[in-house]
Amino acid sequence: MRTNTNIKTLPPRGKRTYESRTRRPSFARSIKPAVKIEARGVNLDSELTVKFAALGGLEEVGRNMMFFEYGDEIIIIDAGLQFPEETTPGIDFIIPNTSYFENKKKNIRALIITHGHLDHIGAIPYIMEKLGNPVIYTTALNKAMIIRRQEEFSNAPKLEFEIVKNGETRQISKNFKVEFFSTAHTIPDSIGVILDTPVGKMVHPGDFRIDYDIEGNPQNMDTWEKIGKQKIHTLLLESTGADKEGHSLSERIVEAEIEKIFKKVEGRIIIATFASLLNRLSEIIKIAEKYNRKIFISGFSMKANIQIAQNLGYMKIKKETVAPLEEINKYRDDKIVVLCTGAQGESNASLMRIINGEHKQIQIKKGDTVLLSSSVIPGNERSVQILLDDIARQGGIIYHSRMVDIHSSGHAPQEDLKIIMKMVKPKFYTPVHGYYFMRWRNAQLAQESLKLKPEETPIVDNGQPILFSKNSAIVSEEIIPTYYVMVDGLGVGDVGEVVLRDRRALAQEGMVVVIATLDRRTGHFLKNPDIISRGFIYLKENKELVEDLRKKIRLMISRIPRQQQMDADYIKGMMRDQISQFLYNKTKRRPMILPVLIEV
Ligand SMILES: [Zn+2]
Ligand SMILES: [Zn+2]
């Protein structure tokens, strides 16, 4: 493995945003081999450069959004959301920060959407207006999925679409021509782009894998062969699978394994997977038809997605196959397949409701077979464990992807990434889609298999542009804002760092409310201060501490100088500081202190 010896560490990136302050451990920055490539005499001002940057997706798996800019023309690819994490309690979603485009709306010539997964389309309802509502170039299925989601937002603007197909080329603006090509992923109608720019052709397939038949022969490789015959300047490949060895598992093997289970099971079969894993759902439905079982779909998004795919002809389902959930009790157990969401242990998904006994029609019973047909997303291990425990306790027989091959990832692992790199033979290689480690691993693969130098495989973070000229890729010192924009209920961007800090403090240390009733004229206590605790300590069992605290407050108030006796803000601030210090000395905890002053 080659090390990045000739890579310089960037100087501290000046005013960092909330995101990097809180999410990236401080040591990470010092070891961060983010490249600063010497210009080596190249005069950037006089040479044509295409600026590439990502507003999300490079330091996480989620909120994917990247753009290419040349002169006054901008092409954006994808607009996804990210699910909340431990550091953002109570947040619904995180979406890309679009402030870079504030004064450049008119320059945006297109939003290209590669596929219908939420980490690529989820932010559309929130940000289209901020982008000036550009034309969305995408395939028919993606369009239907975007519109379906848009309908949940009554004030969202009407969207304008250009439907594109495999092999089509569009002159999107004066300097950008785009050729679209079909890719293999877990959802039909995924599309990649060959961006023809003034400095050369840049290829980005979006999320992809290689499909194999049951004998292990790769499918549809002619597309990549054709791309390899064009002179490709830059290849941008996803990194989600870059730390996994080997090739993609054939979806045909997955199918065969699922069919084996259908063959031997006599009770009900309950299959949990992602609502957007349309290819898998389609396979399962076919197998169910073969074994004369009815399909019952539980979960709004899954039902909606299957309907869309069926309407557009991506799924062929016999008329009598799908039956309404309400009728499930009319059928014998060996005639039933339930398709539901919640294989990641998501608290509000169907499977969780089934297990908790909150589902109207279905509960787990002895003899049920439950298949979790998805891999565990990093971070969800614990909730999946709880799920497995509960199903087992209730008598269900479980199959999940760690036990049998009933799931294949949609993201190319190492050997598949290498195949594509070698076929495309780009001059520059940029890893996208994934955490730093995944992207670093991806860059290593490119350096090994394409004999590229580190400066030819730049690894950048969100908001860190690469300036591509014909013969160089230079990481710019510019910092584009990428700090979190959070969606909480109906509010977009109104939850900031202060609110989050409070939520974290409340979650970790609890809260103490102190209510002091004072005489307006004398500034003296009218009664003993009230003390309320939530999540800090149980007051009834800590009477001594409470009494000490009351004494402390009375003493504090009595010492307030006369001229400040009527200054409520001063008194509250002092109470907050001193009570916090007092409780910390006694308990080594720092609950949130909420002083309430009542003057009568
Ligand atoms: Zn993705
Ligand atoms: Zn995807």
C-alpha cells in the first residue's frame, strides 16, 4: 500500500463551521491528508478550470449533493438528505447547505438526479426554491418518486422535468454537454453521467454495483467498455463499498436463497427490507407468485413505491397477487407473505409496530418466519439486535443477511471498483459518497490499480473544491459553507447549534428549575424557593441536597447589592452560574439550570 508522502496537510481551514467543529475530532484534522497540490507553475487565472465541490455526502453516507461550475454555468448532481445522528437529537433530517448558490441561482442550468434513494432526492422539497427551481434531468421512475414526495409538501413549488434515457446526450448549457447511461443499483432506472466539460470528460455513475449472473459473469459491461473508449479526464466513483473485499454478490444468488426459504416454510413469511429496494421487492413478489402466496404490504412508503414502479412497468405483478392487509385473516398461513419496512429497527416502521403489538392486523406468532433482507447500516446495530431478540422471544424464526445470502449491497466493493477503474482509465480519480476512511481506501485502490499519483486522486471534504484544468487537479483553499441545515418538524434551518447544545445537555444531565418569588419593594423572599428536577436527581431521595440548595439561594439573594435588586436579568444570570457551580461541586454533574423569577 502506498503512503501519501508527498501530500501536504492543509492549513487550518479558518472559520470552520459547526459541523466540522463538533463532528470531526480535533486529531483528525492534523492527520487529515487532504491534498493541497502545488500549482507547479500553472497559472490558473489564464487557464480554463472547472470547479467541482460537494455540499454533502463526502463526510457521511447521506445528503449527497455535488456541483460542477464553469464561468457562469453550474450543473448540480443530486439533492439528498441525511438521517439524524447522536449529536443532533430530535432532528428529523439534515439537508445540504445551499448558501453557496444564494447569488448564483440564475447560473444553475440543471439539477441531475441519479436515482430515487432518499440520500439523493430527499432534500428536493426543501431546497428547490433556494436553487431557483432549475430543470430536473432524470429518468421516468425517479421523476415519479420525486413527485410522490413533493405531494407531501403543500407549499413546495411545481417542478420542471426533462426525462432522460440511457444513451441520450443533452447540451445542457453552452459549456456542459451530458451523456446519460444506465447503471446497476438496487432501484431501477438509476442513471450515470458523462459530463463533457471544457477541460475534458468527467464520469460519475452515482451509486452503482456490477450485476453478476448465477455463474458469476458480470452483466451489461458494454456500457463501461464504451466509456473506456472515450478519453476520460476524471472518474468519480462512490466509496461506500471501498473497504469491503471481493465482488458484489449476485442478486440471482439472493433470489435463490430466498426461494429456498419459501420452499421449506409452511407458516407465514414476513420480509422486512427498505421501501426503496425496488429490485429486491420485485424478485420477492415473483417468488411469492410462484409459490402461490398472497402479498400483503405494510408501510406507506413501500406501498407507494411499489405502486409507482408498477404503473411505470418496472414491476410486473399479477392482479390477484397483492391483497389488502385488512383481509389477511381470511387466508391460511401458508398463503401469506407480508412485505414491510423496518429491517434497521427503525422505531416508527412497520416491523417495529408488529413486534410491539401496535400493528392493527399483524402480530408475530409461533411458526412465523421473518427475513431481514438488508444489511445493517453502521450505527443501527443495537436497534437491529433488539429487533432480533424480540422476534425470537415471540417465537418467530429469523433469517438475516449475516446468516444466509438474502441481501446483496447496491454499492460496488473493492474488486468491482477496480474493474470499473481499469476499464475507464481516467487521468484523475476522485472518490465520493462516504466517510473519509472509505474515500481514502477508494483513492488507494485507484493509486494501486491505475498507477496514479496521490495528486491525481484528490480526496476532499464537503465544501472543499477541486479546480480541474486540462492537466491538473488542484484542491482550492476556498471554503464553501457546508454546516448542517436541520429540518425539525415544519422548521427548516431554524434549529441551530444553541438549540442542539441544549438538547444534548438535557439528554445527558437533565434540568433543574428554580422558582424564586420575591417582594418587588424589598427584594426579599416571600417564600422558600421551589426546586423542580427533571432527569437530574430524584429530589425526594435527596432532601439534604435540596435543603442545602435552598439555603444557598437565600444567601445568594440576600447578598445582592441594593442597586441590582430590581435587575431580573442580573439575578437570573447569577443564579444560573452559582447554582450550576454548587450542584457540580456536590454531584459532579452539570444539569441545565432554569431560574424563574416571580416578583409580586
Ligand atoms: Zn447513496
Ligand atoms: Zn442508492
